[in-house]
Amino acid sequence: MYHVIVNPTSRSGRGKRIWQKQIEPSLQREKIPYRVYFSQKAGDISKIARELALQAAGAPLSLLLLGGDGTVNELVQELPPGSDVTLGYIPTGSSNDLARDLKIPTSPKKALDLILHTGTPKPMDLGAVLYPDGRKRRFCVSCGLGYDAAVCEEVQRSVLKTLLNRVGLGKLVYLGIALKQLFAARSVSARLTLDGGVPEDLGKILFVTGMNHRFEGGGFLFCPQADWGDGVLDLCVVGNLPRLLVLFALPTAFFGKHYRFHGISSRRASRFVLETDAPLWVHTDGEVTTQAARLEVFCEPDALRILTPGENLKHL
């Protein structure tokens, strides 16, 4: 039995159409037993997944999820410890960075075929952010503080994104806001502590991102060496570079070549603490809920099992 969770509003309504026209008919044609659940508002997906996991009481649970990176982010927030969940993922978002790194097809029918017939379940690490007030938020792909989170926050509020997504031009909104925020975002002093070591003074930074996967923001290869099964997080630290230089550096991140620029550097750690002199926006998988001046971020090894193509493809 597959428990199918659908975000009908992903990519401005595409999620519902993909379910109705492609996925449900295929399941019925192959006589695959399923039960479907539709989210209606923020928090529904997390609640549905948690209730299903609790009902399974530690027994194997097969989830099939239709949505984008933000949908997966919501799903993993409240999975109970010890849940025996295998996730099949059909990406229907606009960025699909998780699917890009896992090499899951963006064609819904091909992704479904992988889930039903050819996929291999593999354990995947998750990341987690602890805020000073004790709140915890997980992430699959990445978390970030500063410029990249400020872009995500403004995109979330953008009415234009919804309109342009309907005609397949949603990335133009990201581009426009990214350019605007590049000159509006402030640099702040920051300190970084890796794995309980000696705090490092980073000086002024534009943003820091901690990544479990290689891609962020619709294909930026910010951490080319990130591996979703190695128990550590990779960091990309962007210092207080001249904004025009950042404008030239960012496009090279699509190819992972941004570290050639002085002021952009990498780190690796299973746990790190990032402190800034002023609160900045924070994102987890592109979802922005708060500002903070201190984050404790750590890796949760093998926290979720997910269906992926073949063996060892994550290292290609």
C-alpha cells in the first residue's frame, strides 16, 4: 500500500493536475493499491506524515510525495524517531534541487516508474537547525543565513512568482529579486565554530550556507563535494566581497567554480555554530520562517530512506 501525499498547489497548481492526469491513472492501470491525501494549508503535509508514521507504529511505511523541495522540507519536520519510512519522490516544484542531486527524473511518469519498479532505497542524511529559543527545524538540501535567505524570504511574498510560474517563467522572479537583494542585503560580522573547536572570526559575511546536497537555489552548485550520506555538512562562506564582484562570481556557482574568487571559502563539519552581530533571515530548503543571530546546525545521519536510481549514482 502506497500512502500518496499531494501538494496540489506546487508550481501554481501543477501538482494537482499531474496527480489527476498522470500519476493516479498509472497507479490504477497497474492495479497498485494506494490512499491519497491532499494538503490544504501550510503544516498539513507534516501532520499527515506524522500521523501515518504513528499509525504504522514502527512497521514499514511507503510514502509517495508529489511536490517541490519545500514540500519535502515540510514532510520531514515531525517524523517520529524510529519511523520506518521509505519515501518515493515525484518532483513537481520549480527548483527541484533535491531531485537534481538524487538524479530523480523530473518527468512525473519516469519518477513514478523509478518508485514502482527500478528504484533502490538508500539512507539519506538530514540537517537540523537549532534556534536559541529551542526550536528545531530540519532540512533536506540546505540551510542558509544572510543574502540567500533574504532572497527566499522576498520570493515567498512575491505575487509575481505565482503568476510567472503558471507560464513557466518563475525563475525570472528569483533572478530579479536576487539582483535587488545583492545590493540591499547587509554584511555583518560573524563567528563560526566547527565541531566544538575554536571559534573562527569570519569578519564581515554576505551569507553562509550549510549543505547536505550539492545544489541550491535552482541549480547553484554551491558545495560540489557535498554527499548526502557521509554524515557531515558542507559549508559555503561568502565574505564581504564588493557587490559587483559577487555579481560576477554567482554565475560561476552553476559550475562549482566560485571558490576561485578570494573571499569565498568552504568548510566541512558534522556540527557547527554560526553567530552574527545582528539577526538575519534564515532559510531551510528555501523556506523562511524567522530571523536569528545564532544558529546551531548539525547532521542527522541516515535519517530518511529514499528511493533513488541504481547504485552509487550520487557520486557521479
